[in-house]
Amino acid sequence: MSLTTRRIIFYALVVLFLVSGGGVLLYANGWRLDPETFAVRKTGGVYIESVPRDAEILLNGKAVRNASGLISSGTLVSGLLPRAHEVTVQKEGYAAWRRVLTVKPSLVTKAEHIILVPRKSVAVPLPVPAAAIRVSGETLVASFADGHIALGGVRVPGTEFVAFTAGKSAAISYDENRGAYFFTSLPASASVSAAKSSLNLTTLFNNLKERTLGLPGFVLPREVIAHPFDAKKAVVRTDHGLYVIDTERLSIVQIASGLPAGQADGSAELTAVLARSQSLVWTEYSRTRNESALMTADLILRTSSRLATAAGATLKIGEAPDGGFLLLAQDGRLFSLPRSAKETETIEEAASDFSFSPADQALIVLLRDGSLALWDFRKTPKRVALPLVADEFLWHEDGAHIFVRRGGAVSFVELFEDGEVLETPLGEAVTAMAYDPSRDLFYLLENGALRSLEL
């Protein structure tokens, strides 16, 4: 072999080495040849995490090995060309999850909140058909048409459950047929089904109000809530007063009158109240000024102060994640009052209700037309209009899903950062729904019959 031939072979091998080595380096760094455009493009990936973990994963119709296990809670699929890829997660006995994910160069697109919904629900036995349901803490509450409420297995009077007191030693309920609130002491053991005793709070309040405070005349409480830390006490709001009743000592304390000095025309009304860790927060509405004063009282230090004012009559007070407040006005305006601020800011013009996510990272506002607005607080506050219409909604414990009811139709909805949603139907003739986050159980009431889904 001549010297020239050897040189040609040598340089050819060098070029081959450089080309192949470069190709290996490009491949190792995530570059791939796109067969559609014949261009070399930087790849990305998708990360998939689901409940149940052992679900089957399909990428563009082809099976992908599920890498979930003790070490990893999800599956990373890398080396994907930057374009749209259809991901399907499925398991026998569950509704399939399917979505098109856009992969971007050098980035991993996450789908880490996938929850597959069981196709079959479990019937929950009831003695008679229920009229309404809800969950408080870990207790399923069912209301019945005959005028009683079942708290787990304990029967209490009333048509509407209000709240448990501190430590769940008593329950507050309301009977719309009698227009009365009840305070029922509950048994310490879950195996005992009989309540200890029930007090008619409406009657007790009026008796104590007249006997102790010298305020005659029968007054119907507008709202009764649990005391923030004392299990034997309840907070009563009337149109013109806020009171704390001690059901054990049979005593009453007036927290606010709603009637400033010299004002006896009843123009100041207490319209909403909220219990915090050791204080009460309420609003006093002045018809003459058409504004609400936001007030607070420390129940331990026995001090009170005025926090701010907001336009219109306040119907609901909510505590914001930063320690501030949200105020829902009768005209539909939703005001935000940040911590330490003195002025409110209008964030919605036609709201009917609102609820913060379990981790307080997001807020959903139900608007008067039935549409939903999502406020994301994880970074800079951002509002997204959701493509949903609802009569009511409930947060799932992961903060990435909600349950939505519109008429009798109920869906389990996954929320995405871009405002898109993915709905899974749960029922078509549902009259009430409830969710127990401690056990991840969802309840549906259909024609008085109760069934549950374990998510």
C-alpha cells in the first residue's frame, strides 16, 4: 500500500472519528435528527406522575415503561422532539386520562397531578333517603327531611349542620322549620350514637340577653358560629349585635352593638362574622354611608379595633393567605384587604362566592353568571378565566383539581396553569356533593341515595 493511500485512509478515519464523535456528543446532549424536517433539533422530555402509580402510559399510542416505584414517584420520558405529543394514562377499572403535551427544547413538560377516577362507585347505606350532605373535618354529615341530622352515627336536631365546636365536643345546627339554632353536646366515643344533650340556642340567647344585658324583646339570630377556641361557647350575630354565649355557665357577653353613640335608628347592621384563632372579625354596615366597617376583637386580650372600610354591605368575610381579608359585598364586588393595609382593592365586580385552595396558593371565584375565575398566587398574582360554568365547586386536597356541579351534572376537573381544564364526568343526576380530604373520598347524593368514590 502506497504512502498516499495510507494517508487517505488515515485522514478518512480522522474525519469519520470527528463526525461520529461529534454525533455522539450531540446525541448525548439531547440533539436529534427530525425526520420531518431533516434538521438537527434539541430535544426535551415529559414527566408523568399518576394515581394509581401502576397505570399504563402511552406516548403517541405506544407503550412507555412506567418507572414509578420506591425511588421515583413518576416516569421521565426524555429525548422527545419539540412538538406536540399525545399522552394517555390508563388502567382497567378507571377512566383514562388523555392530553396533548407540548415539548420544548431542553425543557421537561410536567404532568404530575394525574388522578384516574374509578368507574364504579360504592353505595353508602342510609336509614332513609337524605336531603343534603356535607363533610366537616372527617365526619360525613347527612340531613334528612324529617328534621334531623346524622353526624356519622350521632343524631342531632335540625335541618342544616352549621359547625363543630373546638375539639368536636359539640355541634351547632339550625332548624329552618322552627327558626331555631341548637347546641348539641356529642359523646366522647364514636361507638356511642346518642347525643348527650341539646340546647335551644335561640331561646337561651333571648333569655340571657334580657336577663343579663337588660335588652328586652325576642330577636332571631342571623348567624351562629363556633367560638374559635372554647368548646362550650358559641358566637351569635344579630342585625345589631354580636354576642358570645357560654352554654356551660349560662352567661352572655356582648362584643359589639352595631349602634354607635347617638345612633338609635338601627342604620348600622352587622352583616358578616368570621372566627380566627383567638379573635372575631365582623362588618358593620351603615346604610346612610353605604359602606361597611371591618372590625376585630381579641377574645383573650379583650381589645377591639377598626381595620378598614369597604363599599356596600358585606355578605362574607374570608381570611387571605397573607393574613389579610377578602370581603364579598352584596352587589357582587369582591374586595381584597392585604395585611396591615387600610384601603381595600376591588378584584372582582360580579362575584357570588369564593374559596381558597387547601395550600392557599390559589383562589377560585364563582361569578354571578356561573363562570369561574382562578387567581394564582404562587408567583405574581394572576387571574385566569376558566372555561367552566358551575352552580357550586369544591377543592380537591391537592389544589390542582376541583369538583364542579352544574345542575345535576358533576365533574372532576384538573386545572392547568394556562387556564385549560380536563373534565372527567362523575354523575348526571346529582343533587348534592361533598368531599372528605382526609380520606380522599368524594360523595354524591342522587335521588336521596348516597354513593362514594375513592380517589
